[in-house]
Amino acid sequence: MSTIKVPTMQEMIANGETPDILFWVGCSGSFDDRAKKITKAIVRILNHVNIKFAVLGAEEGCTGDPAKRAGNEFLFQMQAMQNINVINGYNIKKIVTGCPHCFNTIKNEYPALGGNYEVVHHTQLVQELIDQGKLKVQGGEFKGKKIVFHDPCYLGRGNGVYEAPREIIKKLDVELAEMKRSKANGLCCGAGGAQMFKEAEKGNKEVNVERAEEALALNPDVIAVGCPFCNTMMTDGVKHFNKEEKTKVLDIAELIASANDL
Amino acid sequence: MISSIIFSLLLIGASVFFFINVKKIRRNILLGRDVSFSGNTSDRIKTMVLVAFGQQKMFARPIPAILHFFLYSAFIITQIELLEIVFDGVAGSHRAFRASLGGFYTFMVSFIEILSVLAFIGTVAFLARRNLLKVPRLIKSELNGWPKLDANLILIGEITLICFIFMMNGADEVLYSKNLSHATNLGDGSLNFSISRHLGPLLFGGLSENGLHTIERIGWWGHILMVLGFLNFLPYSKHLHIVLGFPNTFYSNLKPKGEFTTLESVTDVVAPNFDPNYVAKTDPNNPVRFGAKDVQDLNWKNLMDAYSCTECGRCTSACPQSITGKLLSPRKIMMDTRDRLEEVGKNMDANKGTFVDDGKSLLGDYIKHEEIWACNTCNACVQECPVNIDPLAIIVELRRYLVMEESNSPSELNTMFTNIENNGAPWQFSQADRANWIKES
């Protein structure tokens, strides 16, 4: 495994360069130990295909998504305008995000506040790279394995992206299994709507346990996800059933990176 | 002559009463804040044709969709027969359209009869699902009392209506074959309607002429009285969806579901910090509440959503929080919004058209904080709704009010807000450390 190269915008500008795309890492991808691995898998893919990209590093701030979903429009707009100032300052045109929440917020909610960019989720970028022949994908260690994909709400229902992650998984020469509640009818992992940051209300089950149960009923080798929050929730759900030895929870970027020794 | 007068008075009375109630509903909906839906007319018409007229989203669940389609199509087609009934009622004629329409008339009534039989099957199945099979979404606690009775009354009413149709046509068939019907005799010996041609002689074949005329009249009057009754029951019932389903889908949200509205009133406060030349978009002399505490703070589409809801509960059966036993039920959000709106409307009726503060509000008296804080904003409820109702939009407005007007959110969320504000992340990490992951590799 080679070392990763991650230039920041500041470094790029200092070298007189401009990136083709900004990689928006997100809070989870920057700080959460599990999600950092996803971030690095995305970087390995970007490095492998020699895309000229940059990150904002310390200049990046929360998109404001959890504040907005929780009803704090003030805080959301403060965050959004700060970020838009930075992004516009670097004259960035295209952004790839490692998180469907950042993706949705920047793509749909920043334009009204002055931030207009082409925004893609990392699964869309990977599919684009495969389609363009820039990224050759092999099944590697996953060949013949059973993989079930859990749709992140803000990628799937929120923005109608159902096929990109599935197309990538199919390229790995695996059996793609579908839960009954999938695509437009997918069940949330339980993290969205700022629930990630608080205890659940009183009920008779945790949402992530309900969802993990549904996925595990298919007896998959991997539960594939495309969101760091879904990753946390599904990992905990799998642990709840003591199935972590048999079933791994992995991001699509991690599947691609590790199957192809990136 | 007497019956024509009675009929005309009934028709006028029922129409006026219905019109008065429709005006009240329109007024209530317009109590909501203004929101513009200009443009995209062709997309809107397409959505309405597919979702409302074509019942597109119903077919996500095929069995209830087919049963519902029986009722829906019978309801639509029967309107044609109703034209003749109204004409006959006013003019004192009998089957006035038959002689002139000929074979087309026989085809239309036959088609209506077949749909009526299918609708009968559908209605019985729906009664069974609701009362015997105990389908989970149809027995939740928010349906206790009036909502359950409302649903059953309509179903029983529909069965009764269908019985009246076959009494009317069946008895008339026997009369016609004996040349005793008041319909013009075309010398064909039978009205030739698909079902009543067989059902009429079977049920009423042995009755006297008087008996047959009585049954026919009970069927005829029963039919029109049920229709006028149904019309005037609508404004009090969840069945307004048969009308409002159309405008409600026309005004569907055509943007990605993940996109939440931008509050311009907030932008006006925040933007000047970044752009000294920013021009305010809202009127500073007329400040509005952030978010919604009561129905008047919602927009008119939210309120039309509430009147369009037929309480089918698909939203609730798809909601991750409802599924896992939490208090939140998106259907209850819609029912509460309508109940509160009706209460506000009655308050206005009692106070010469102005609302007098009753110390109550949608949030708190109807919807509990616990319900709205449970929401995952996952859009499953929005996706499910067969008439494109958006319960999530209301939940978000209520959250906005609690956070921005009352600073009353769960303490863990306050911590999250503080973290974002201070360090640009929902957790307590320093923004300066944001790129540390690069060095950790």
C-alpha cells in the first residue's frame, strides 16, 4: 500500500496550481477513526487515477447539515456562508463528497445562499471513473462474496441516486443481494435528522438494530454503505447480533480500494 | 311534479350547504403563509395525471391498489349516470338519455354495473381489512374514535349505495320486460344491462307491479340521497382526498426530497455579516415567527396536505421511528394539523371571522415535542404518500420554532450546535486538527 498524497488548497495555490475537483472530506471523515479509513480509501482511488484534487483541510467546516435537520437554520446559514466564502474564494467548480449529507447540503441547499457547484457523491465519481475506463476494477478478495447494499437516505430517496453504488458493486464480481426495503423504500439506519447526536426516544427497538436485522437475514459477507453515519449505525447493529466475524460493514470506496490493492 | 320540486329543493339545499363548507375549507387553507409554486406547469400536470389520476404510487402495494382502483373507477364513471339521475329528478322523466343514446347508454350503464360489483368486492374487503384482519397501520391508536368510525361509515355507505343501484336497475329491468316501466319502451323487451338483466329477475321476479315500482323508487331516491349525503359528509371526513388529491399532487414538491427550504428571514439576519451590500428579501417592519408553533405559521400547502390526508397510514408503516415503537407517527402529524386547523376555523366562525387566542397551539396541545425530535428526516413518509403529502415539512417547521424561538431542544442537540458554532464540527474537535488524518497515514 503506497502512501497517500493529499494536497490542501493552500498548498496547491502556493504552487501555482488549481485542482480539477475539491474533495469535501466532512466532519465524520476528518475526525471519526472509522470514517477516516473511508476518507483514505477515497484518496487512494483519487491518487490511483491521478486526479488533480485538493482538500480544504483546516479551512473546511461543517456544512451545517445536522443543524439544518435539527431546525437550527441560523447556525446552518452561518456555516454555509462561511464555507461558500472559502469555496468561492478558491474559484472551485466541482466537488466530490465522502458523505451523502454533505453532498445533499452543498448540492441542494448552498445554491440559494450563493454557492453553485457541480457536486457528486464519491460513488458517482467512482462510477464515472469506471465508465471512462480510468479505473479498472477487479473483485479481488470479494469475488463470489454476497454483498448487500444499504441505501443512505440522503443519497437515495433524498437525491435519487440508487444505481451508482450498485453498478460499482456488480463490477466486483459478487452476488448483489437486495433487502426487501431498498432503493426508494429503503429503511433509514437511524442516524439521520440529527439523531446521530442524541439518544433515541422511548420505543421498543433501536432503528439500527431493525435495519441490521433485515440485512443480516440475507446472510451477507458484506453490508456495503455509502455514508459514514450509516457505517457507524450498521456496524453497531451487526455487533448487536454478534455477527461482526461473519459480516463486515464497508464503504463502497473501501471495497474498491482493498479489492484492487490501492 | 311534487317529486320534481322536492328533488330540486334537495339538490339546491345540498349544493349550497356543500359550497358553504368548501368555502370554509378554502379559507382555512389560506390561513397558512403564502408560498409560491410558479412555473413548471407541464411537470406539475404530469405529476397530477400520474399520481392522482393514474394512482401511480398506490401500486407500490398491489392488493390494496387494485381494490382501491375498483372503488376509484366506479366512483369516476358513476358520475355519468348521476347526470341522468339529476336530469330525471328535475324534469320528472325516467331514463331520459336511453332513447337518444341507444347502444352507448346500454354500454355505459353495463360498465357502471360491472364496476359497481368490483367496488362492492373492494368495499367488503376493505371493511374486513380494517375490522377483522387488523392490518397494523389501520389499528394504530391515532385512529381510535372518530377516524375509525369515519372510515367504516364511508365503506358501509358505499355498500348501501351499490345496493340502491341494483335495486333501481334490477326492479326496472323486471318492470321493463313486463312493459310496466316508466322508461320509453323501445320494443327490445329488456334494458340489457350487464348485471341487472340477470340479477333483477332473480331478486325481484316474483314481486307485484306495486312492489316493483316501490323497490325501483327506493333504489332511485336512495341512490341520489346517498350521493348528496356523501357530498356533504366529505368536508367533515377524511375523504376529501377524492377532490384534494388532484390539486395536492399538482402542487407537489418537484425538488430533490433531500433539499429543505431556505428561510429568507434568517438569511436577512445572517447574510449582512458576509456581504455588506446585501439587500434584505423580507419586510423588516413585518417580522414573522421562525418556524411554526401553530397552523397559521405553516404554509398553505402544508395545510392543504392536512385536508388531503385520508389516514391510510402508509407513511407511518414506513417510518423508521414508528416501526420501532416510538411516539412519532407521520399520519398523526397530518391528522393533528387538520384537527387544529378545524378548531381555529370554528373559533373564527364563532368570533365573526377573526381568530381569538384560545391559549392553544398545534405544537404542545396536539403534537408533543417527543414526536418531532424522534424524526430521522429520512423522507420515507414523503415517498410513501399516494397523494404526495409532506409530513416532514411540518415536522421541520415545528423543530425550527422550538430551536430558534424557544431555544428548547434536547440538550445533546444543544451540545452539537455549540460544537459546530465553536469548532466547525458537531463533535468537540478543534478545527485546526481537521487535516490531521492526512499525517496519520
